[in-house]
Amino acid sequence: MLSRRTILTTALTAAAVPFAFAVPASAQASAAYAMVYFKESPNSTDDSYALHLAVSSDGLQWTPLNQNQPVATPTAGMLGLRDPFAIRKQGGGFAVLATDLKGRVFNLNNQYLHVWDSTDLRSFTGYRRVKVHDLATHSWAPTAFWDPSRSRYAVVYSANNGTRDVFMVNYTADFVNMGAAQVFFDPGFNVLDGDVLVHNGAFYLAYKNLATGYLHVARSTTGQPNTFTTLTSGLRQGSAIEAPILVKSNAGNAFWLWGDSFSPDNAVFYAWQSSDIAGNSWSALDQRTYTAPMSSKHAGIVPITEAERAALVTRWGAPQWNRLKSYNYPGRFVRHASDLGRIDPFPMEPPADQQWRLRAGLADAAGISFESVNYPGRYLRHSGYAIRLDANDGTAQFAADATFHRTAGLADASWASFTSHNFPTRYLRHSGFALRIDPVATATERADATFQITY
């Protein structure tokens, strides 16, 4: 069965603001979410084996912080990380755990995990590596949950116990003294990448079956080792997937299961939704409904308050660029390639080809001009009705050709469409995946001319 360790290794071979809560954040209602992740891109140009951070108000549309650059980097061990996870501590603040691994080499033994403490995810302190076992194996993809019966955190991770790939667990009160390792989940076949969600007193474990390549959800009434029973049939989007994340919606009785697909393309998140986490009914979400941070891999998601979300944006900053997602091809984003405008599948190389600075219109400040991030001074403009990426020559003609006016999305009013400044009856749209300005009449053309401004 396909494994990221096999596919990716083979492919490579061939301004802080003071902030205080009136009451502890842990006692406030969660109304937003934080994501921790690392980054990879198909040809490694956007790889970052460090801690990245994003926030979301709805748990589906994500805003990468710090310009999608790291907020913390390991300084010991392999000097890099994969598979970060964040948990809110019982007494307040957070712990962040991660795999001690830099790059895409998956045959190394390592008995350690990276750990940071954080009061509010605006800074990361107390960095350390903690030893979790003495086995000649790895320690991958840590997750953690509070076990009230033990008054300890259960730290669960992927390892090989000498018989097969299982989940091990250590119980700790402080993420310093990690206790003895024991087998947490061994269903009799190889498993990878666990994530535990506690809901209404029950414990739900998402995992990957390495024999089949599918994701599953299991349940335990106690959360104790080897007490989980699988609930679901196998789930997969893409041709290979891993790194499941279970999330409870802050707004109603909905649950999400995220998965990180690494084939046919690496670093593509997919998601499912269910109204019954104890059942066997998960529906794949339309990609229109969610957008993960660019190049993000194997993430962890933790509920936060709205005040915490706002404070994180203030501390780290929202992106100074945007991406444009196609309405009828939501796996594709507007990018430039060979100086032409296109919509191409994500991920793409180089990733920066899909990043745009939305400037005041060159010909009309009430409009928009799209400046390339990786080619500053070059803008999307039309020429012969085709969209090109050209350098601003300072002429009135160029300014008019490179200016567009945003309207409500023709296929969905919550999205956006763009008319040409000097050909106001023509809309920016894709045709054969190439960008043009054309008159729009049919439902298909309206969908072609509708985009989401996202990150």
C-alpha cells in the first residue's frame, strides 16, 4: 500500500500587542480555531520543517499567519519538525508537540519529540526534546488528550513495537516527565497517524490503516489503551491519504475529519463532515467550502476563542497577498505560467505563482489590479482579450488593461467576479483553463467567471 514515506522518498531520489482576558481563555466558549502545520511543495521549493500557524473563524477557511513563514523552529535534534500538534492545557496555555524530523527521510530511528509551551500561541517558550521510548524505531505524529481517570495527558504517537506499526502512549502531567511507553492501539494490522477527539465523555480515534490506505474512526468509552472499536468504513480522497484530524465544530452538531493527501500530488487537504461522530456516515465536503493554508502538511487543529484569534492576527499579521480559487474547479487557483494567466491545480510549482497583491486599480483606485508576488511590478492585464503577466510600462493603456472591478460573484454572490475596466461588458473568466476577458451569458460562463478571494 502507498505510503508517503515510500512515494516522497522515491520522488526525491529520482509587533506583539499586550492582551489580557477578563476570565481565563480555557473558561470561555470556543468560537474560532488555530492550526499548526509544516510545509512542503512538489519540488521542495516551499518546504519548511518548522512550526507554522493559521487561524479560522469557521474551521474551514484558513488564514496563514506571519506571511506563511515559521513562528518557531527547533534548535536541537534534527533541527526540523513534521506533524505538529497543539493542545490546550488544563490550567491554561498550550503545549505544542511535533515529530523530530527534518526533510523526507523516513527510515531513521528517533525516540524523541519536540515540545514547546505557549501562554497564548503568540510566543513559544521552554523548548525541549523529550524522550518517549527506548525502542529502535521512530516517534511520529504526536497527538495528546487529557485523561481524567489518570489526571494525566496521554501523548499518543506512531511507532513500531517490533511486531508491527502501532500507536504508543506515554502519560505525563507536564510534557517534561513523560513516563513509560506502552501500546495504545494495535488492531492487528499496521496503523499510522492517530488523532483523538474527546466528545461527551467518549474518546474518538482517527487513524490510517496502512494495509488498505483508508482512514477510519474508532471509539472508546474510557480512552484507555486497547479499548477502541472501529466505527467507520474506510475513507479516502485522492489516491493516497494520511494524517487524519478530528474536529468538533464550534457552531452546532457537526464534526469534520481532515486528511492530508500525498498522491498523486503532495500537500492537498481534503475534508469530510458528519453530524454523528459515533456513526458511520461521513460525507466528502465540496472543495469550495474550505481552503487550507498554502503548502500546509500534516496539521493539528485546536479550538480557540474569538479574542485569541484576533490577538493572534494582531501578533503575527494576516497575509499581504491573496489567492483566487476557481468556483467550478475549486482545486484550481489563478496563477501565471510563461507570462500567461491560467487556473491550475493546487499544488503547483513554484507556489508563489498563485500569490497576488490586490492593489488599488492602476487606472481607477476604486478598482483592483493584480500584482504578482514573485514578479513585483508585473500585473495581470488583457491583450487581445487574453490575460498575460506583463511589466507595468507606465502607460494609460497598460493601466486600463490591468484594472478590474469587483462585483458579486455571477455564480455565487458570496464569491467575486471581475469586469474589465476598459471593456466593462467583459468579465475575467477561464476557458480551457486559460484566463480571458469575455462577455458572459450562460450558466457555465458565469461559473467560469466566479472566483473566491482567499489565502
